[in-house]
Amino acid sequence: MSEFPTRAKCVVIGAGIVGNCLVGHLSKLGWTDMVLIDKGPLPNPGGSTGHASNFIFPTDHNKEMALLTLASQRQYIDHGMNNTSGGIEVARTPERLEEFNRRMTSAKSWGIDARLLTPAQVKELVPFINEKIILGGFYTPSVSVVDSLQTGTLMRESAQKAGHLKVFANTEVLDLETENGTIKAVVTNKGRIEAEYVVIACGVWSPRIAEMAGANIPLTPAVHQMADVGPIDILQQSNAEVAYPIIRDMDTFCYERQTAGSMEVGSYAHRPIFMHPNDIPSNEESALSPTELPLTQDDFDPQMEQAIELMEMLGDAEIKYAINGLLSLTPDAMPVLGERQR
Ligand SMILES: Cc1cc2nc3c(=O)[nH]c(=O)nc-3n(C[C@H](O)[C@H](O)[C@H](O)COP(=O)(O)OP(=O)(O)OC[C@H]3O[C@@H](n4cnc5c(N)ncnc54)[C@H](O)[C@@H]3O)c2cc1C
């Protein structure tokens, strides 16, 4: 491990997918003298990246978001970390089916291959689905599952190998020193680094870090519940990480994504459960990780019932792992990026 530096051109705080990806890109653009810091251990420091379901559905009505998603997916393809599974958004109501017609328009406009399926056609692709309760599906063959932890690691390591980046894990940022509204130095438990550029890529912790510099990053840590249900025979027999298209049950705000022999059931339907960034437990205090909080079962039960309605086999299997996962929500559901405006 190299000596802790006292100066750097650029300090990036946070080694989740965002921080790792950023240092990889900056290195390719010729940036040198960079330092990446994370308070957790590597390769999985305990942020949201370590336990994401990791799927990518490319179609969005917003053109910028759709093209940004396609650009992200291309990067995973370039790193050999993109596993194409296909994905089907299913409708339980006529209104949702109508929305799928609009999605077809967006998909065609942004050049994404997609098609509408009848319930019988959905069943052909996903034999364990209860086609009687759906009215149709919006199928995107290019939907994929990626490895964000490994891709981030590769991007970070490419910058290190080029000699452009030093990395410090288990190093916590405690303060940001400012002068005339500009960050001058990053104070950590290992020492103080003066820097020309400082990037906050701290996911759910970002508002807490921004506050150290008197700035505000408008995002809120929110719970997204997820359970891994299995083993399930038909999934085990497929002998693959993802053999069946990912299902998004759009009217119940749930998804079902195969992960080898079991099924991840994710829910956005529960009551809003928010957390202040200062209340997120430390790595040491966490049983799993700071962003894998214990499942609040009562919130999950109604969604599990709806998932079982769609896939009966889920009712016969055990819940192996279940969390109140933490992710970032912004006021307009768009990303927060760019320079701090004074
Ligand atoms: C259950 C679940 C499922 C998900 N599924 C998907 C999905 O299928 N597809 C998708 O696109 N997204 C998904 N997400 C969202 C995705 O996980 C996040 O958007 C993404 O991982 C955020 O990455 P990040 O780099 O911004 O943050 P993080 O990965 O959280 O990284 C932030 C880092 O900052 C570090 N840090 C914080 N404070 C400090 C400090 N003081 N000093 C030093 N370091 C610090 C942390 O240790 C952490 O490593 C899911 C999220 C959850 C919870």
C-alpha cells in the first residue's frame, strides 16, 4: 500500500459503481494524480452496489435516460460483464396495456428492439408465469443482468495500472475544508489531502458528505425491499445464472429476477421508508452491510402474495435472504450530477 498522499489533483470519495466508473473514465481521458477513497473494504465496501439486482431495462420515455442507459449497457458489454436475459414488463390492467403501446413508441423512437406479447406468448418464454392474471407483456430482448461490482473493480484497476490512481479502502472522510465556497482539502482518518477537484460519489451518504462542505445534494436514502426465494426446481434445472427473462409486474411494482437456482423478488410497492444519511449504521455496526438493513416483514408480505399470484412456485420455496436495501431517491427521479453551483 502506498503512503497516504498530502496532495492530489482529484479526490473521488466513494468506490461504488459511480466512483469506480468515474476514475476509469478520467484515467482514459488522460487524468493523472487521482485518489479514490472509501470507508469500507474492497471490493465490496458496503454501499448499494454490493447487493443490487443489477438488471438493465433500456426503454424509458425520456430520451436522455434511455440513451444514457444504452451507453451504460455498452460499457458492461465492453467489459464482458453483460448477461442478456431479455425482460418482460407485464400488465394486469387495460390502462397498463395502453401504456405499453406508448412504450412501443418510445422504444421505436430510440432504436430499441421491443415487441408486445399476448399472455400466451409471455407463457412461452416464462413457463412458470400465471398467464391468466395478465393481459399482455412488453418484451425487450436486450434486457440484461450485469456485474456492477466486478466492472467497477476492473475500471478502478485499469486506472491504477496506468499509474493514474491511488486507492485507499477503510479510509473514512471526516470533513471537507473549504475556502470561499470551494473545497480545498479532504480530511480522513488516515490524513488530510489537498485537492483541486473533489467528487462526492457516496450514494445514500452523499448529502452527509456534501454538508461537510456547506453544500446540499438533494437525495434521500430510501428502502427498496428484496428477497431471494429458493431453491426452485425449474430454475435449478436451467443450470444458468439467468435463463428466463426478468419479469417486471408493473401494476404491483414488483419484479422477479432469476439468480441461478432461486428467484429475487423486489418490491417498490411498500410504504415509503426513508432514512437520514446520518442514521445509516457504520460498517462495524452492520450485520450484513450498512445498506442491507433487516427486512420489515409486514411491509413485504402483501407484495409477496402478489408475487405468488403471478408465480405459484414462489409460495413453495423458502426465503433465503431478505433485506430492506437502501438506494437513493431524488425529487424528480433523475440523476444528481455536475458541479456544485454557488
Ligand atoms: C435491493 C436493491 C436492488 C437494486 N437493483 C438495481 C438494479 O437491478 N439495477 C440498477 O440499475 N440499480 C439497482 N439498484 C440501485 C443501485 O444499487 C445503485 O443505484 C448504485 O449501486 C449506486 O452506486 P453508487 O456508486 O452511487 O453508491 P454506492 O455503491 O452506495 O457507493 C457509495 C460509496 O461511498 C462510500 N462512502 C460513504 N461515506 C463515505 C465516507 N464518509 N468516506 C469514505 N467513503 C464513503 C460507501 O462506503 C460506498 O462504498 C438496486 C439497489 C438496491 C438497494
